Amino acid sequence: MSGMKYQLSLPVTVGVLLVGLPYSISLAAQWLYGWPNKPGYKKYTEALKPRRIYCLTIAVLESLKYLQYGRLYIQLKSWYKNEDNRKHFEKGITFGRRGNKLDLYHPPNAGKAQGAPAPLVVFIYGGGWGSGERSIYCLLARRMAEELRATVICPDYWTYPKGNVLGMVQDVADCLVWAQENGRTFNFDTEKVVLIGHSAGAHLCALTTLFLIDEREELFIELSQQRDVTLSIRGIIGLSGVYDIMDHYVYEQKRAVEYVSTMHKAMNGVENFQYYSPTHLLRDLSQDKLSRVPQMALLHGTNDVVVPHEASAKFSELLTSLSLKVSLYLLPDLNHTEIATNLMASDGRFYHPIYSCIKQEFTKLLDNC
Ligand SMILES: *[C@@H]1O[C@H](CO)[C@@H](O)[C@H](O)[C@H]1NC(C)=O
């Protein structure tokens, strides 16, 4: 009797594992993050396609890898809360039209014998346009201030669903306006600003700069102010960035994550993908405006499956074809998360390799003009 039970339960168990589990996992993911964008019942037939179920299950299982960063998250939160660390930074300065906050990290030896004002780095974090908070980047910003001997500011911005991409661009622009107005108070050089962004943050750095150069009305920032900010930007350093939204959407489709991803919602739908793609904007700029585009440096890990390194390679090719200056670093064995987490502690395997690229580029950007 018990032998027969065993024979029956094995196929059932295998069936549950191979069919039931993937279906449950991927339907749960779609229920939580969004069904396919199709009319009526078609959204469910699309949602149930075996290829979508299979790919989504893999994507969900892949995302379990993020659990390993739980301990780091707790460490970062406690460093940020610890009052002893307040000497390294100014916490929670309000800026811009939406009352967002930023933290400002001092360069080494700040306060002792006020010397020449330090250059300024504005660091824009990633999080797929739908998540992220400045506190998590406390150690990154602190290390960056140390390594680059710069003041580093790390602003929050309204991610989806609080804001959409235009709001995020406005927030980054507001932060740059704030920087123009507060250099004297915090002893940084308002004419030496470098933007560094990771992932969606790299996209926002490039897009904001191009909107400013193009003097876009929808920024709702006075033209003279837009020009001052544009002139202050010496360069952009993009880490694992997305620069062509349509291209990235096609990649998301291959992984079957295009509907659960925040990207298309944050961009106000597929119709606006071009409008919010740095690649597209660049192709439309006049020669005069093109000449104002700052130098860029693009870093990307070759093990990145969230944003493939081809994104940076293609953007670099485009910049070169427009006779703009760009450096491209494809870093072997590095993935999407590690390119940022390795900038947080000097014992990381890639800490020195990544900072040496960033330092070299940073020096180059500041020496130019
Ligand atoms: C990134 O790479 C590290 C080290 O190679 C690995 O431990 C980690 O699981 C990877 N992270 C993700 C999210 O794939």
C-alpha cells in the first residue's frame, strides 16, 4: 500500500514542481507588479503563455539573490543613523520645488584651514525609476568624497508612482540649481560639477543634462538659470546606465519582465520612450547645442544581466559618431549591483579597479576647459 502511494506521489510532486510552482510564482509576480498591457481577457492569455511563465520564474528566482544584500542594508542603515558619523556629512537639506532632501558629504580635511573650494560630485542613485533612497548610499558617498577629494551630494528624487520621469529630471535639475546657490555656504566650487549616476540614475544624469542644454520649458526653470547650470557641468560618469529606453524595453521583453518592470510606467508609456532617451535627444540636437554636451565616461560590468553592457557600448559609439568625447570601460566579472556596492567599502574586490577608472576620468573632466 505504502509503495503504491510512493509511486503516485512522485509524479505528482514532479508535476507540482515543474508546472505548479512556475505558474504560481509568475502569476503572483504579475498580480503584484502588473499584468500585460493588453485589452480585456488578452492580458491573461498573454500572462499565461508558457514562455512568459518560464522566463518570469527565472527572473523571480534571480531576484532572490538580492537577499544576500540584507546584511549590507542593515549596516548601511545603522551607519547612517549613528550620530558619530554626523561629522562626515550634513543630513537632510531640503531643496527644490518638491521639498526633496539631500545629504552633503565633506571632502577630506574639510573644516581644517579652509583651502580652495572642493569640486562637487552630484551622485544620482538607481533603482529602476521606482525605488531608492539616499540613506543607502551613505558609505558610497563618503568613500567617494574621500577618494575624489570632492564634496559629494546625494539627493532623493520622486520615483514612480510618486513621480514620473519628467518629475525625476526636474528633481535632478533642482538639485543642480541648489548647488549653484549654495557653493559658498559649503565651500565647494560651483563651476566644477561632475554628475555620477548608477543605472536609472545614469539615465537621469544624461537626460537632465540634455534637457538643460536643449533649454526645455517643461523643466520650469528660468533660462538664465538653466544656462548657468549647463555651464557648471564638467562631465558625466555613468555606471551601468540605460541610455536608450526602447532598446532596454526590447531587452526586458526578452526576459519577459517588460510588464512587471517599472520602466514603461515611469516613462508614461511606450509612446514617450524616444522622448526620454538620451540617444534620441542627441540625434536631434543642433550643432550649436551639441558643442555644449559635456564629456562622458561610461563604466559597465560585463556580467550585468539587469542592464547589458551593450547599452554603454552603443551609447559610447553614438557619442563618438557625433564627435563628442567619451571614455568606455567594460569591467570584467562585474554585475549590476556590485558596481555600486564595491564603491562602499575599501575591502571590496573591485573597489580599487573601479575607483581608479573613476578617479582618472574625474581628473580628466576637471582639467578640461
Ligand atoms: C553579483 O556578483 C556577485 C559576485 O560575483 C555575486 O555574489 C552576486 O550574487 C551577484 N549579484 C546578483 C544580483 O546577481
